[in-house]
Amino acid sequence: MTQVLETTEKQVQSLPNRKDVPQHLTWDMTALYATPEDFYADLDKASELTDELTSESMLTLTDGNSIIRLLQTYESYLTILSKAGTYAGAQSAVDMSDSELQIRARDFDSKVAQLNSQTAIVEQTLKQADELLIKQAMVDNDKYRPFLSDLLAQKPYTLSLELETALISLSPVLDLPYQNYEQCKLADMSFDDFEAKGQTYPLSFSTFENEYETAVDTEFRRNAFKAFSKRLRESQHTIASNYLTQVKKEKIMADMRGYDSVFDYLLHDQKVSREVYDEHIDTIMQHLAPPMRRYAKLLQQANGIDKMTFADLKVPLDANFVTQVSIDEAKQYCLDALSLLGADYTDMVQRSFDERWYDFAQNKGKITGGFCASPYGEHSYVLMSWTQNLGDVFTLIHEIGHAGHLYNAGQYQNYLSYEPSLYFIEAPSTCNELLLGHHLLQQNTDDKAFQRYVVSSLLSNTYYHNFVTHYLEAHFQREVYRAVDAGKNLSTDDLHQLMQSTLQQFWGEEVEIDEDAALTWMRQPHYYLGLYSYTYSAGLSIATQLFKKLRKGEDVIEDWLEVLRAGGTKTPAELAQMIGVDITDNATLIDSISFIEELIDQAVGLTEQLK
């Protein structure tokens, strides 16, 4: 472990400045704006459109055509902000020490805050419009039918224009819980060093979650978890009060708008019913818990652990497997793996490398992690730091999934209807991961160590993290909302107990769930983003079904491309039905879980062979 830390420090010290990074490792944002001056000129254009949007003549809706005219201008305004936001925001992430990039990002944020406060009246005016006028607009212009249909669905829950305007004015205050959480986590929370095997190690949120949590040495990993949990506990009451404020706010908003429950309020924009949501959570607890306990037992045996604790669940199955992959090799892996999706899709992937959609560089000042930024009507931009690890290829192909999805949707749908429901957003990206895993397994049938590494990557990253970890968040979150919806007041200890109970119910006697594990709810910002956590397992279940169809050679490629192009014009159930998947039937989810069992069987078999 000492060698790993020393290597990490050496790598950080030797990182080049951004200006010294080879150009082919960076993305090319001139496709958005040739110069920063063009960016600022577009912001001026957005200001002009704001004046036009908020004029009395534009907001006076007398017929269907006046609604269409307002929507066309509004779409032009939002398209500029989408493009300019990527140029300013994404670029600022490549070098946090570059004052020019940071000033540009702040210029955009302050300008948009001003403009959005003015244009907030646009959608509120539309929601207050006569229903007959909205329906006439849907007849006059089919392009905006999906957006206007959603608007009509929101009308029963829309308050008076005065109240809606007041809520918009209060949004900076109403959004404080999320900001307070991030501030506490990233700015105020410093960690003491900890000891393991006679040595002292530094600790932070990022080092624990990105490095220490998956360390091979059991004493080191557990001591890090103990020290990490100790610091979390010191902020438990502040974070609990902040989270419960968020939940109470959502309950009040649900009641004000006339929803039957806070769940219905939060699920409305996702276009998912309460029944589908509840069945999803209940089915996973019943059917996935047993095979995942078997997976935990495999990790215990493979790593020689005395007993499994919560701190041991992210230990790698293939701790000693090392392979290096160049970007050119990764590109070929992706093209080969995605060939099942047809020439149009792989042509887009080839373009993405030729046109430098990616920022692979490791340089001083670049943020950790990665993302896919997709400005409307333009191609996507993917940020990651290439370490030549095979795991980077899985990250790359995942982001290509997001890029391919939103790029296709942006080409075929208008701005107001191109973003799909959160329920569906992870399906294209995680399906790409499964296609990569399948391709790698097919190409290396004789190398059992390589095969186990690929299978374990799918289990630990694709399924354990995206499916299980976020599902457990969702199960805990549902219990919190149930209590608040019933009018109960919760305490810090109640939150700990609900999380501990969720973990114990899932892992049973195979994993020890102690008081430190109960603090896990304090680590994620997902709880401030509505019912977001469960959508990971939802999207991955759809991805698994699609992958199984592709693996069997079923003719669903063109249907899948049509799904990508549909964007947000259809509900999640309708999108899934286009590829023959029924998300309203829990047999679909059970079948996806059986695929996870299949991977666990493979991992167990390969481990036996490698002995």
C-alpha cells in the first residue's frame, strides 16, 4: 500500500500544466465557438431574446399561433444557453487554476441567473393559458405536441401566477439544502490522518471513496473506513437537519400543488407511476439480495477475509490483475464492441475520436472523475483522465452511451422535448458497458485471469455500484418519504436506523452492518435530487434486457436507434416497449436480476479454475 501511495504522489507531482498537454489528448471546443468573443456575443443574443420573450405582445396568448411563436423564441433562447453553458462550464473543469476559464464560467453563471429570473414567467404564462388554446397549438404544430402535452398534465397542479412567481423568486432559498450539503461535505469537512500497520496516512472524502475504499489490505481498508465514519458522525446532526428540511420542503410542495403524496409529486416529471416505482424497489429486495450475498461470500473467500463487514464490500475480486490499454486500443475496443448497434452508430463513434470529443489529459488543475456534456443540437463532450487501465475503457464506452443518446435525440427532437426521463437516462450508457464486457470475453476465451477481471468489472462497477449501491439508497429514501408523508417527524437517530435496517435486510447475516455503516446515507447528494437513486437500477434493467436481445441476435438495432432518437417525446414505458421490453411487468426486472446471477456463477467458476 505504501508503494501505491508513493506512486500516486509522484504522479500528481509530475502532472504537466494544461498548456503542455499534447493537443490530441484534449477536446476541441472550437466546434462550439471559434473564439471566446463569439461566446460572449451569443450571451448578448440571449439577452435580446429575453427582452423579446418577456414583452407584453409575446406573453399575450390569444390563439394557437401565438403559443407556437412564444415556444419558438423560447427554444432559441434555451438552445443558446445550452451551447454557451457547455463552452463555459465544461471548459472550466479542465483547469481550475486557469483564471480566464474560471472567470468565463462565472460570467456565464451570473448572466444566466439574471436572464432566467426574467424568463421564468414564460412557462408560468403557458401553464396559465386556456386549455383550448394549448390544444389548438398542438394541432397547429406537431413539433411541440410532446411538450404541450406535458404542460397540460401539469396544469391541475399549477398554482396561481402570483404564487408561482413567488416560488420562483424564492428558488435560491428553496435550493439551499443541496448547496448546504455540498458546502459541508466539500468545504467544511476535513479529516484527521489515520494509522494502519504502524504507518500514518492522510484522509479526505475523495481519497477514501476513490482509493482507500477499494484497497486490498483489510486492516488498512477498515481503519480508513473507521476514521472516515468518525468524521461523518461529527456532522451528523447538521446534515440530518439539512436533509430533513429538504424532505419537508418537498412534502409541503406536494401538498400545495394537490398531489396525493410526495411520491406522486416527485415521480410526475419522470412519467412513472407509484405502482411501478414501489414494485421495482420491492422486487429487487426480494430477488437480488440472495445472489448478492453469494457475491459477498466470494469476495470474502478470494481475499481471505475473516468476516465480511460493510467496509469490505468494495474490495476487488482481481486485486493483482494489471493490464494497460492505450487510447487507440480503447477506440478499437469500443468500435468493435458497438458494431452490434450498426454502421450509423459506429460512424458516430469514429467521428467522436476524429473530431476530438474527448478530453483524456491528466494535467494540474483538472477535476477528478468524469462527465458527458451534451449541448443541444451539437455533439457531446466527454471529460475523463486516461490512466491506461482497462477500467478506463468501461468508463469511456459508458460516456459514449450518453453521448450517442443525447446526440441522436438532439438531431431529431426540439429542445423542449429531447431530454428523456431520468428513469431511462442510464439505459444506453450501461448497455454499452455490457456490450464491451461481452466483446472482451469473446475475444479472450483462453485467458481465465483476463476473463475473471472482465466479469468482476461488470459485477463491481456496472452492477454493484450502479445497481445495488444506488438501489439501497432508494430503499432507504422511500422509508424516509413514507414517514414524512404520514406526518411523522424524524430524528438523526431515525435516519441511521432506517439506513442500517435497509442494509441488514439486503445483506442478511453474510455481512456485518455496524453503526458506521448506518452513516452511509450521509455520503451521497442524490437525496437532494428527488427520486433519482432508483433510476440507476431502472435504466440498467432495461439495458440488460436490450443486451440479452442483442446477444441472441434479435433484430432490435433499428428499434433501439429509434428509441435514442425519440428523446423525451415518449414515456419510459413507451420507450422500453419499442424494443419489446415491458417495465410494468416485474418479470422483466426478475429476468435482469437472473443475468446478474449468471455473472456471479461465471465469477465463481473462473475463481475455482484459477485456483
